[in-house]
Amino acid sequence: APAAEGRFALFEEVTEFLRLAASARPLVVVIDDIQWADETSWDLLEHVLARVERDRILFCLTIRDDDSTPVASSRRSRLSRDPRVSELRLERMSRTEQRGWLQQMLCCPAADSLADYLYSHSEGNPFFCVQVLRSLLDDHRLRWTGSEWTWTIPDDARLPIAVNDLLARRVNRLSPQARRILGACAVISRDIDVEVAVHASVGTEDEILDAIDEGIAGSVLKVSDVHGESHIVFAHALLVEAMQAVINPSRRKRLHQRIATAMEDLRSRDVASLAHHYAHAGVSSKAYTFACLAAERAAAVYAHDEAIALLAIAERHASSEGDCATTRLRRAELAEAAGRYSDAEELTRTALDLFTSSLTDVQRARARRGVVRLRSFQGAPVDVTRRRCRQLLADAEAFGLDAERVALLMTLSQSHSRTGEPEAAERLARECVVLAEHINEPRLRAETLMRLGSAVLQERPTEGMLFYSRAMQFYSGIDDVIGQVRCQINIGVGNTYVGCLDAAESAYRQALIRGREVHAPDVAGLAALNLGALFMKLGRPTEARAFLEESHSMFRKVGNEAHRVAAIHNLAHLAREEGRASDAMTLYREAASIASAIGLREVVVGATAGIGLLEFDDVDVLSTDRVWQAVSQDLATIGSVWFQGRELAEAFGIRVALARGNVEGAIERFESAVTLGAPHDAYGAAWLAAMYAPELADRNAGARPGIREVVSECAARVDMMGSTALSARFAALMKDVRLVDEPTSKRQVNV
């Protein structure tokens, strides 16, 4: 027939065109969404494939099983018989794989929040990934600033049109009865629970099983293997929403109540689901009861976000202001445990504002102290914190709230530790321990022992670690994992002070692992911070930077400014050690600025001294003198207290004295600084010795006995620390005859 001849001629013309193109260079022909192709298009494809066996042409066809038509399925089966054909199935990406894909698409690391948003909406489905990302770009929610990608969460949950259409096609292929039954099953949960569905009168068992078969055939449901058991689940979370949308709100509310009643009979241990269904059914009393119970179970396994969400449900269904207040304060406690200090403060403050008349004296006192503590974490000045604590302490004494008095005294003790006043910190901490022994509550006793250990740690690290060990026993007795992690971190700090760096690393690593396991970013951040500082001392800069940056990210996320400034301060030290002067200067200035705003005088001193050392050879003498004057005034105020960064302040003082020609003053500062630092920071004291002993020996025309004693006694302990870089420095020092040619005196330097 002429029509057939014309079609054959057209097919031959297309074939010849492709051959000519492929003769010049290899050719790839991509045909997207071939499931929508008509019979003629498939005929053309088969015709061409039969005639290009030796040509340099690769055909790439994409097809979606979900939308495959009978024509597409038949033709695909015929193609598969060709030995040249191979099939690559595009499976869902894992969260890690999708993060890597996103990084490739953006050509730079993606923000954690963007990667989480994308995965929550796509669940790794490649098509959904592309469409959601394209939608963010089209709506200008994702933008390139010229140096980085920035993004904002969409105000609504509107899905990309292509994704919506795909979901709608899947749902519309179902029969009306299957849509009704699976819609009701979607209200129960994403997993298909046939027993509950039958008990809730969704349909007979046979009707539900028929609907499941239809759902699997239409890619609405899938079989999922969990721990070796097969479950029927909705193929995507978005399909659950799509199926629920076919039920009108009034019917859905009644359905929730039937489901809740059925679950209470059959699944009574699933209290979170019971709370959800009773809440949607409007049965407030049961919604409140089950939500509170589910929240405490979630909190017990450190699922803080889930627990907070459940308590929000409980608060909405509380029957009295007292229940509302109690629930909101519990939400605040969990938000603080999760490191979300701003949220915790807001919840506590609003509980006081809205429900103060419904709170007990104890609740009111704890809430007021909570606001002070949370503001302190977020950078409130130390003097403001102390003044408010003293006011609250007077109220606690007036009401006879002994436990509250202990908690306030611990906060005051901690504030004195932060500002370098160890005697006041220790005095208050010992008072706390005595009071807690009379109260005899295990957690309170553990907390007071922790505070006392921290108060004496710098002056007497061995004694401090004994207090931590006693606290660990109490925390273990009440199964408080967070408390145990804090003890491990502090024991690591104590081991660092005495130069047992291997023991310190072990303690920090255990704390970091457990902190991550229980989703406690603040304590995990502290473990990472200390590991980073330790690896910096051990001469392992890559690992140091990774842990310090992880800690900084955690503290920024939770809003803990006091801890964040410590991470910045250590990152500045690392940059200085690596010779990145410009980066170090920027970080020191940032650390000094934040520390000054929140009253951390020691950090200000250390950071300012770091800036002074970096600028020493590049600025005029007057500028250097002004910086040194500020540092020396703060040192005089702090007194003979060692702190991280003091070694920089002492190094700066030595440099200034030498620049002024005051060699004797430089030597005296060197000897006194090492003597002061050795019992509290073996590494810091040894670093000072390695840095300045050679130069002081040069200036003194040979080392006097005090310098040689410092070098010899530090050298005896440096190898035990495990610091490769510091050991190398001392190996060189011990070959310098000026520093080792005379026997040491009996003067001891405890390192």
C-alpha cells in the first residue's frame, strides 16, 4: 500500500540520517519517557535498531514502570530479546547517596537543612529529587549568591506539578472501592494493618486484601522487608497524603475515632499512634493521656523531637491550666536537653507569663531559674546572671526550697569558674555538696560532685577526677546517660591537664560516641571540641580541624555561645599553629568579640594575646604596648590562675620584655609561667619551654640553671603525652648543650 511504502521510506530516511551523523562522531540518542510512545514511534525505533548493528550509536531509553502502558510493556519485552540491550534500574537513593548527588548538582557541599528537606519530600526517588529541586529553583527558594547557595523553606507544602500529576495518575488508576479502602488504611498508618482495618469496619478482610493487590499492581503499595519480615506499605509518604485527601474531613474524623478504638483493643502499647488518632478524633481526655505517656517513652530513648511534638499535642488537649503549664515546662526541659536553648527559654517564659497562678512554688522557682540558666547559655553577661541568681536564692530560702537553693548555688559557682575565680567557685561548690547530702537525692548529689570537680580541676586535677568518678557512680545508678557522658568529658579534661593524653583521647571518644547515640548535640559538641583541641596538641591538624568544626556547628545549631566561642578560640589556635596567620587573626578577633559580650574574660585575654603575637612584627611599638597593657591588666585581675590561652598571654609578655631589652624580666616571666602552668596544663607549660628556652639562652649568653631545669623536666614528660610535634622540638632542645650541660638542681617542676 502507498501509506506503508511512505512510512518505510520515512523510516529509512531517519536511519540514513543517524548513520551519517554517527560516521562523523559517536552518537547518543536519548528518548525520555518512552512509556508514552505510540505504536508508530515504537515501529520506527525497532526499524532503526535492526539496521544500525555496526554503527557507533547508543540508544538510551527511559521508562517509568509506574506509568507503563500495555503497548510499552509489550514492546519493551520484545526489545529485551536483543542481545545488545541492557537494562539499568534506577533505584531509590539512600540519604547519604542523595546528599552526594545534591553536592554534585550544586557543585559544592549542600546545607544539612536543604539535604534533609529534599530527602523528606523525595525519600530518595530520583524523579522526585529532580522535580523538588527544580521547584525550589523556579520559586527562587534556592539561589546562588555568587559564592554560595542559600535557600529558604517554602511557606506551603505545594508539590511540583510533575510530582502531583504522577501521584494523581497512580491513585486514579485504582477502582473506586480500592481508593476508599486504601484511603482509610492510609489514615491508620503508612503500613497496612489489615487487622486494625477490619476491626475499624474499613471493609471485610477479603475486600481489604483485594484492594491491597490492586494497590501493589498500581505502584501505590509495595512490599517492604524489615528484619526479615514482609510488610505492605505505601510506596511513598506523599501517597499517604494523596490517599487521605480523597476522604472528606467529617468522615475522616469519625474514621480516626473508630481506628483509635480498634487500636486500643489490638495495639494498646502503641501509645503514640493512639494519641495521634484520639487527637484527630477530638477525644481530648484520651489524647492528653496517651500523648503524655508516649512523650515520656520517647524521652526515655532520647527521641527528644518526637517527645516535644507529642507534648505539644498533650498541651492542646489539656483540660486545665495546671496541666497546660506542666506540659509546657516539660517541653522546655526536653528542648534544653536537645540543645535548643532559644526554644526552651521561650517555652519556660511563656509558661510563667500565661500560667503563673497555676504553678506550684517549686515549679515557679525552677522555671525562673531555668530562664536565667538558658539566657546564660545563650550569652547573657555573667554579672546579670549572678545578680538574678542571688535574687532567686533569697526567694528559695524564704520558701524553704532546699533543692532549688542547691541548683542556684551551682549556677553561681559555675559563673565564678567561668570568670577565673576558683576560690569562690570551690567554696560555693562545697556548700552545694553538703546541702545535697542532707537532701539525699542521687541526681542532685551527682550534679554537686560534678560542680565541685570542675571547681578544683585546674588547681588539683587528680582530686577533681576523683569527684567525677563519684558522680559517675550516682549517674550510673539512676541510668542517666547524659550525666555519664559529661563525667567522661571532664575526666578527659583532667587527664589532659596531667599530661595523660592517651587516656584523655579514650574518654573523649567514648563521650562523643554516646553523645551522638542519645542525640545530645551539646555534650557531643563538648566531646568533639576537646578531641579537636587534643589532636591539635598531638600534631594531627586534619583530625583536629574536623572535630573543632563539628563542635562549632553543633554549638551554633543549639545556640550555646559560651561553648561556641571556645570552638572558635581553638580553631584560631590551630590556624596559628598551621601558619595561617590571616585566618587565625580573623578567628581570634571573633572569639574576643563574643567572649567580651558574654563576660568570658579569660577567652578575651587568650584571644587578644594571640592577636598580639601575630601582629608583633608587623605593627609599631606603641600599638604592641597598648595590646600588652590590656592583656597584663587582665592578668593582674585574674591572678595566679591558669586557663586555656594563658600560655599565649605569657608568651606575649616574654616577647614584649625581650623587645624592650629586658632579658632578666623575660626569663623571670618564663620560669614563673612554666611553674604556674605545669600542674594544670602540662602541654601548655611544655609548649612555652620549647618556644622560648632557646631564645632566652641566646639572650642570656647561655642558659641559667632555672631554664635548664625547666627544659629537662618538661622533656622527661613530653614523650608520655604522645605529641609528635612537641616531642620533635624537645629532641632538638636536648641536643643543645646550653640547655643540658649542667645538672639540674633539686627544684621541682610538676608537669
